[in-house]
Amino acid sequence: MADVKDVEKWSASEEETRQEVKFVIDPEAERRLVRRIDIRLIPVSMMIYLLCFLDRSNIGNAKLLNANVHDDLISNTHLTNQEYLIALMIFIVAYTIFETPSNYMLKRFKPSRWLAFLMFMWGVMTMILGAVHNFGGIVAVRFLLGAFEAGLFPGMVYCLTFWYKPDERALRAALILACATLGGAFGGAIAYGVGHMDRVGGLQAWRWLFILEGIPSCVLAIFVFFWFPNFPETESWLSPEERELAVERIRGVASLGHEKITWKEAKATLLDWRLYLHYLVYISISVPFSSISLFSPTIVLGLGYTGLQAQLFTVPPYAIAFVVTVLVSWASDKREMRSWGAFVSLMIAGISFFIQGGLPAESFKARYGLLCVAVSFSFAAIPPLLSWLTANLRNTGASTLSVPLNVSIGQIGQIIGAYFHSLSSYRTV
């Protein structure tokens, strides 16, 4: 009969041997698994971000909705230009403050629960905006809206690291981010339709806009709570074999659900100079991204289109941007050239803005065409940038901190964009 110590020694040796055996991944099984993950994660993420963008940027539509008859947000709440700018800025301030803490809450409470909570609350805040009557009310609600929306985009990018390899993320991130372009397109179309509801039920059209765009977020939040995937180690909709494959295929190159960032990793992330280059680039792209998101109706108005027509003409730039964003990210992933995807997009967007600014004021068609190009490649630069960032991390746990820091620091660009375009729009209008 074997001695107990011999049994323990044999067990330890067996465990060491098991750990040394490399997990063999069947390409066909992996392909089927990725397809299942895509079906479970990507469509719902796209819908969430579309609604988030709608609820974030609809204040720009409300500002001009029926402004020609003085029945718009500005006229009804008696906002000055400076107060409207503050209402825009306060959202960005809250967004910056709560992004990083929200990523930690997502890890602690599980993505499905945390994202559903955020979604329900920002939907409620959007509907409450339809009931405000003064500057104080708008500022308070916009601050809360920014706080609840802050965790969504960095949280979703973070969730991609639980499920995908680095070379699989840019296209998925693009499909999610590109829904912001669809949100912009739908936002203009919805505003055009809602503009005809002025004084229905005694409410101005801009109030109906906030109410009707807030309801879907609250409803979808219930679905997100039960459907959105959390971590590959624990998901019951995967078989035990699929769970093991989902974990092993990303081990060492992506973040796992049970992994937590340590103080040592946090310090290394904060002191990594390469990441600050990423942050600087993200600041630069956030300037046009912010101005386009918040002021597209005003920009179109400045191009010579008026009234509800200005709302309708915001649709084509965003529709084109959806296609361009997906194509650029697909090429970046396929060739593993994320830096070039971001570089080329930034160059084209920057040149388009420069040329547009130098054209005569009466060149409406040329300026509008260049606006379509600028919007498309401004959005297209972001997914390769984020995928490039996560691929450059020294350890997988650092994504908990680096992704929200990237977006948070990028809000400096959002503030610059909102400030400059608000000033120029006041002069234009």
C-alpha cells in the first residue's frame, strides 16, 4: 500500500504535468465559439450604444427644433448662450469624473447588472429633461446624465477584452462605435418627425423628443439585465467545453473576469509613457467628435439649410460614417495595422476640416460634401485607436484602468470642441 506522502507527491507531480500540457485549440471549434459570442454580445451592444448616443446628443436637436417659431429648448427655458454652453460642459465634467470608477463597478457587480442599471437611469434622466423649465434644472439633469452614461463606452471596450483576442477587437469595437453614427442619423430623422408634434398634448416638440428617446433605454435595460454576457468562466449559455475554450483562447493576451488589477499593475499603467501618447491622440480626435455630436444640426444650419430641413440633412453624414468606420476597422484588424488605420483616418478628417474652413461661405454643397468625409473619418479613427491601446498594455489587468483613463483624458478634447463650436455657432446663428 502506498504511503500517504507518496500519494501526495504523485498528485502534485500529476498537477504539474497537467499544467505543462498546452491546451490545443481546434480552429473549427473556436470559429463556432466566436460566432456564438458575436451573436450574444455584439447586436445588443450596438443597440445600447445607439440609444446612449441618441440620449446624449439630442440636446443639439432640441436646441434648434422649431427655433424658427421660437418654440425650442433655448426659447422656452430662457437660456443664454453662456448657460447653454455650461449645460453642455457639465455633462462632460460628470462623464470624466465617473468613467474610471464605473469600470471598477462593472467588474464588481457584473457587466449585465451594471450596464442595465446605467441604461435605465440615463433613460430616466433623458425623460426628465423633457420636464425641465430653467437653467438649474437642465444643469442638474445633464450632470446626472453624464454620470450614468460615463461607464458605458469604456465598459463595453473593457468587456471586449473578456471575450476577444487583440486582433479581433477593432472590428467589434467599430460595429459598436459605428452605432453612434446611426444614432446621429436616426437622431436627425427622429427630430424631423417629432418636430411636427409641437404642442401635441400641450407639450413642445423638444419635450416630446426627450421623452420619446428616453423610453427605449429604460425598456431595453430589462433585456440587457438578463441577456448581456458577463465573464467566459461563468456563463451558463456556454457548455463546459466552450467555457474552457473561451478562457484558454484569450489567456495571457486578454483580461479574464476573475483577474483584478493590483497596486503594482496600477502604478505601472499610470507610469507607462506610451499610454500617454495614446491619450494625447484621443484628445485630438475628441475635438471634432464632440463638436459633430453636439452641433451637427447647428453646423448644417450654418451650411445654409434651415428649420426642420437642418435636422434632416444631418442624416447622410452619419449614414456614410457607419460604412466607412466598419470598413476601416475591418482592414485594420485583417492586416493588423491599427496604427495605420488610425493615422490615415485622422489625416483625412483633418484635411477635410481644413479645406472646409477655407471654402467661401456660399459654397454650401462643397462644404456639406467635405462634412460627410470629415464626420466619417473622425469616427473611423476611434476603433483602431482603442484596439491599438489594449494591444499595447503590459498586462491584461491594466485594461481595467487604462481604457477608462484614455476616454476620460480624451474629454479635454470634448470640452475644447464644445467650446469652440458653441462660440462659432452663436456667431453663425
